[in-house]
Amino acid sequence: MSSDPNHNLEFTKLKKSPGFWKEAWGQFRQRKLAMTALLFVFILGLIAFFSPAIVGTKPVIAKYKGHIYFPAMGYFSPRWEAVFTKDKFRKRYPKALAEKDPESWAVWPLNFNDPTRRVEADEWPGRPENPQAGGPSPLNFFGTDTRGVDVFAQMVHGTRTALLVGFVSMGIAAALGITLGALAGFFGGWVDMVISRIIEVVMCIPTLVLILALIAVLESPNIWQMMAVIGITGWTGIARLTRAEFLKLKQMEYVAAAHVLGVPSLRIMYKYLLPNALAPVLVPITFGIAAAILIESGLSYLGFGAPPPNPSWGKLLRLGQSNYQNWWLILFPGLSIFVTVLAYNLIGEGLQEATDPRLREGGSRE
């Protein structure tokens, strides 16, 4: 018999339980459609970010008069082309570079087409001009519109417009909704009453009508103002969900313990309550991005969308409505809008099932 008192003791190493977000991610990954949709949105983001390198008529990088420039960034901001505008390149880079600096060199996008104008004959050595309302071809993958502008170029650069509208507008909506909903749910009383009345008033304002009114009042509205309007009118659902979560969570024992220890109210709100209240709030944010893309596409289709030179999928649909023989003007942008909105909805549905314990067992795992 051993004299060691610990000889017969068995120690079991306890496995640390995963946190809520890790468990939710594990549940989300089991939903194949949701993961496929997330991958699709990620690829869209890459296309939007690298759009000047995918298709364009401006060099991605160029050496000109001994200096390195990035003219393709002019698709994001004209300031990147200041030197070339001063030297009167007129956005025709291949010949201008050779004429103005024979020692220059450039790295060009994968496809030589422009999202805002028609490519002219011999603009690229030996290349013919883009046809007007031409069908898909090796030079114009998705055909051209009635102005001769390449549809593929507009689709690629229009991805930036679609994603910007969705993320920026819902970023504004999320910031407003989470902040006001948290204040209403945590403090209650007159704070809750005032914020709740504001929510009811904003819910009565149609987003489309407000955007149309803005366009009528402003002399030259831009896409950022449109995003702001969508965000300012789209936060009410997020605020109501956040308020409900805070009303429930502030009754928990750990919140009472924090009050007893003298933890400031703002610290309790944003350190202890907000992380636990975010799960249900992410779902309407995801659905809101899809709704914002639909609103922008609908406004562009009606002629009230992003002002030139911003390319938009909705604008292409509008060009195709006047002549249904140009099927490529309807098929490609329409399919892009449909698939993108569907992807966000699938992500939202996957998030809802992954974060709600009541739906985990019954939720479909594609």
C-alpha cells in the first residue's frame, strides 16, 4: 500500500467551454449556404477594392519623368491624376506616356476598358473602338451600352458603389440605433419615453420619399448624401432590438454587482451589456445592407441614383429597359443585384440561426 496520499487521486483536466461568439461562429460554419454567401461577399469586396487593377484605361503603376505614380487610383479620387491632368493627358494614357516621356513605363489593368467613357479606335495600339450597343465579345466580355461604354467595366466598378451604399448607410444606422437603443433600455424612464417617441416618428418617414426630396432641394446631390439619408432613416429596427436586449440584460445579477462596486453606468453599458446584446442586432444590420443595395439600385433605375461618373448596376438596368434586344444590359446587372441581395439575406438568416439557441436545433444545416 502506497504511503503517498495523492497516489489514488485522479485529476481530470476540465475543458474550457467556448465563448458565445466562438460557439456562434462554429454554428454559422455548419450552414453551407451561409458560408458560401459570406465567401461571395468577400470576393465582391476584393473586386471593389481592386477594381482599378481589374479593368480600366489608367495604369495601375507608371514611371513618368523619373517618378512613380498610381494613376488608376484616380477612379477613387481625381487627386491621384493631378500631374497627368496638368500635362493634358486627357485620360488617354498609352499614347500620351510614349509621346511625353519615351523612357516611361506602365503596368496596365487586366482588361483595357473604362467604366465612364467609350474606348476610342487605336487608343490602345491596334484596338478598334467599342461598338455602340454591342453584344458580348472577347474585347467586351459583357457587351457595351448604347453609348459604347463597356458593361463589364461598369459592373466591376459598380461593385464599389453597391458595397459602399450598403456598408456606409448601415454603419450610420448601426451607430445611431445601438447608441439610442442602449440609452433607452439602460436608463428607462423619461429617456426611454423620449427616444421611443423619436423612433416612432422616424419610422413614419419613407426613405425613398426623403431621398427624392433631398435630390429636389440640393443642387448637386452626391452618393454620400444618399447613404446618410438611408442610414438616418434605417436605424429604428436596430434601436428597438438593442433597447429590448438592454431591458432584459440590466436585470442580471452581474449588472447589480457592478452597480454595488461603483462601476460607472457608461462602463456597464458598453463593457458588460453591449457585447451580450450585439448578437440579435447583427441580423437586422445584415438584412439592412441588402435593403440599402436594393434602394440604391431602384433609385438608379428610376434615374435618381448615384450621380455621374459613379457607375451603378441600377443605371445599366435603366439603359436596358428602353431596348429589350440589348439583353446583356438587363441580364448581367439584374443577376448581380439578385445574387448580392440573396447573399446578404442568407448571411442574415445564418446569423439568426447561429446566435439564437431556439433556432439552432430546428435550423437547416445545408
